[in-house]
Amino acid sequence: MAFQDPEDEDSHVGTRDLTRWQTPVGSFLVACVRQLAKWIGHRWALLALLVVGIGGAVALTVASAEVYEAVADRDGIASLDQPALDAAIDVRSPWLNGAATAFTHLGGPVGMPVLAGTVTLALTLVRRSFTPLILMGVGAAGSLLMTVLGKDAIGRLRPDTDFAIPPFELSPSFPSGHTLNAVVLSGIVAYLLMLRQRRKRTRALTITVAVVFAFVMGLTRVYLGHHWLTDVAVAWTLGLAWLALVITAHRLLLTFRNHRRNRPGAQPGGIS
């Protein structure tokens, strides 16, 4: 049984039409991709968008590595790493250690796939649409790619295990994969939910929960001594940038789908 979205149901967040690009940059982007679609077709154009997005993930990771090395050499933001770890050690307590460990497991290699997979399946079935599956898959792939590339490019050591709370981790420290995944996946879930939420308070609550989840995930990584503050800070920025790229790609998909549907003789509906 094919999944179909009702017309225009995913095209608005509240009263804002996501298929209308009001900024000069947005209008220019739509014009460029639309021209590309005329040459190679809409499906190939969308595939090209994904390829460009993955290329953007690689570029963001390389750029973040260069920025990190630059500020580390000058004792910039990296100078906050040891004070942040010292502050975390000072406020540790048995119950807080347990709570932080339990929460951080949600962003781990087991917890995050289970959590994200469960939410994605639920959204896919409830919405009767493949959109959650596609967006979460693309978001997770880019997040994983940035994590792997960043760790390989920098190879930074984690804080000494004498200052960390077990279980210990042995992979390179930069950037924080837990934090990066939390930003991207919680952001995509929030975006998908907001597409069907009509009340401003509900949308505000959705955004707040996603932001708090990603923010606390990063703080627990520093608190537990599993990452330096700069690992988390870069993960926050990389995650937000990749999230913006994924949402932009989806908006472009909605724009072209609605454009095709509104042409004379076009049939309503379609798979999303």
C-alpha cells in the first residue's frame, strides 16, 4: 500500500508557506535547482541535492577541523576545555553521575539508533508517508559521516580516564558524535512534528524539547569527562548546519512537487 500525503499538508509551519522563498538567497537557490531539474529531470535533480548535501557535510567537517587547529594553536576556545572539565568534576555526585550516564546512553551507538528508529517508524506509520524515513536516513548518514571524518582528521585524545566516569570510550574525541547525532535527529523529529502542529504553543514546546535534549546531551559528555568542551561546541555547530541543509532540501522538494501539481493538467497528490 502506497503512502500519500494530503495536498499541502507538509507545506506549512503554522501560517508560513515553506514553498515560498522570500529571501534573495532562497529565490536564487530555487531558480538554480529548477533550471537543473529542466536539464536532467526532477528525480536526478533531487539526487544531485543529496550528493551536494553530503559534499557539504564533508566540507563542514574539514572546515571545522581547520578552525579547531587554528584556535587550539592560539589557545582560543580550547583554553576553556580544562576549566570546563574541572568545573564538572567539582559538581559531581553519585546520583547525578548515574543520571548523566543514563541520559548519555540515549545518544550512544545503541541507544540513538533504537530511539531514532522507533520514532521514525512511529512517524512513518502515523503520517502514512515515507518523508520521516527519508529525512531521518539522510540526516543520520550525514551526521555519521561528519563524526567519522572529524575523528579521523583530528585524532584528538579524550580527557584522561582518571577524570572520567566509566564506561570509558577509546575512539578519538573530536567531534562529539553523541552531541552531533542528538542535534540532527532531534531537530528532524521536531521539524516533522511541527509540520502537522497548528498551535504556536505546541510548536514552541516541540522546539524547546529538541533544543534541551541536544544541549543537555552535550553537557553530559563534558560532565562525564568523555569529551572536551570544544568537541561538544563544534558538534553543536556542525549539527545545526547539517540540519539546516536537510530541511532546505526538503523545502525544495515540497516547492517542486507543488509546482508540478499546480501546472495545467497535473494530477493532485503524490508520494512524499
